Amino acid sequence: MTRKSASPLASPAYLHRRQAILSAGAGVLTALALGLPVGGCAQNEQLGRSQLILIDDEELERMSDLAEADIRRRSGGPLRDPARQRSLERMAGNLSSVEGAPQPRRGFRPELLADRQVNAFVLPNGYSGYFDGMWGFVGGSQDEMAIIMGHEMGHLTGRHAQERVSQQLALSIGVAVLGTAAAVNRGTRAYSPAIGAALGLGAALGGAAFSRSHEYEADRLGLIYAARAGYEPQAASRFWDRMEAQHGRSGGVSFLSTHPSHGDRRERLAALMREDPEVRRAMEQGRARRTA
């Protein structure tokens, strides 16, 4: 059972621009009520669908900075292992160089963290954490770690945090527009765990994670990025086979424990490698890169 997080509306950092966001949200609700086009929708070409986006990237980056500091503290901070940290950074450089990979304003910044959870996450500011437990689980496999890192990059490309926050704001705004929103202490930037939960950090912060559809989208994009970068895409099947063998079909570890079953993900990824034209092109590009 997942612990229910406090509403992000109660977080001062979350709504220090409350009036602007409420104004945008009121317009969205009015448009929906009248059956008009929603101005907060943006087309995401890499997903092939539109998304409700009510929060700008600058605001989300400020929220991410607060969450980054908090989760580094909770996880025991960076693991002092320069060789493994350099390995993560090289991998990030390889994946970031391929077509379609996300390019956060401050770069994609991976960090090895001391926590023994089998877990990984990404924040919209480009910071991405890989727990020591995850490194141990994959046995240091570069191919498997690249699948995981590609998946985290897929969340950035998919703008999943922006979409998740916007959906939660739209729900909260529905209350706020009626004048029943909780008062917030304006002008402060205190961190609330609701921020991390809203950003999709999931089990890493004891809250709900990204939705199942978000996870499938990130799986697909991650597979494409890893394949284009020359990593072995079949590593995804090995990773989920071992996850299922060790922890059961439905989960049992913190990494993606609220997400689709391990077997379901493995089967979907295998189908993508057989049937998805873009995935197959990425695999061909990767093979050419490995043999060049």
C-alpha cells in the first residue's frame, strides 16, 4: 500500500506563483466546462500525443532543486567511488549524444548514491540518482545500467513530471477556484515532501510514482536511446527476468514497485524490439555504431 502524500497545494514552494497558476487553471477549467480547446495543452512530438502543461520549466526546476537536496540527504549522499561515478558520467555522455535525447538546461547529471535500495530516479532539472543497491543488482553491467538511465531520460523527454504536476494542479485548482483552497505561507521556499511526490520520485520518497502509461513511454524511449548509443537492447529482458526471478512478478523492491509487473514490462519491451519501426531503426544504428 502506498502512503498518501499531502496535497502539493499546501506547499509554499509549490505555489509561490499561486495567482498566475490559478489564473491559468481557471481558464483551463472554464474551457473544459464550455467544451472549448484547452490552451494549456502542448504537443509532445516524441510521444505523439498532447499533454496538459500548467507549470513552466523555470518553476519546475526550482521545485526540482529543493527535491534534489532532500533526496541526497535522505539517501546518505553521494557514494565515494570515483571509478563508478566516472562510469555513470561516461554513459550519460553517450546517451545524451544520440538523436532525440533530452537536453536539460544544466545538463543530464547522474550521481551514484549510497543508499542500498534497488532504485533510480530523475528530476526535471536534469539530476538523476542511481542507488548503490541498483548498481549491485545489475552487477555493474553497462548495458543494463544504460537501459535504466535511458528510461530515466525518457521521463525527461516525456515531460512526465510537468504533466503529473499539472494534473495535480488542475485537481487542486478545481477546489481553489471555488475559494476552498488551503491558505499558503507566501514568499517562502520551504521544501515539502509533497514536491518530491508530485515530481514522481515514488518509493524513493515514500509517495506515489509515475503512472503506468508514463512508465511504458519511458521504457520505449529509454530502449531507443540505449540502442542508438550502442548498448545492447536485449539487456532490458535480462534485467526484468532477474527482477522477476528475485522479487516476484508484481514487485517487492522499491524500484518501480508501484508500476507495471516485471513480466509485463519484459514482454512489452520484447514486442517493441520485434514490431516498433523506430526501435528497430535504433537497434540497427546501435549495431552499426558497435561495429564501426
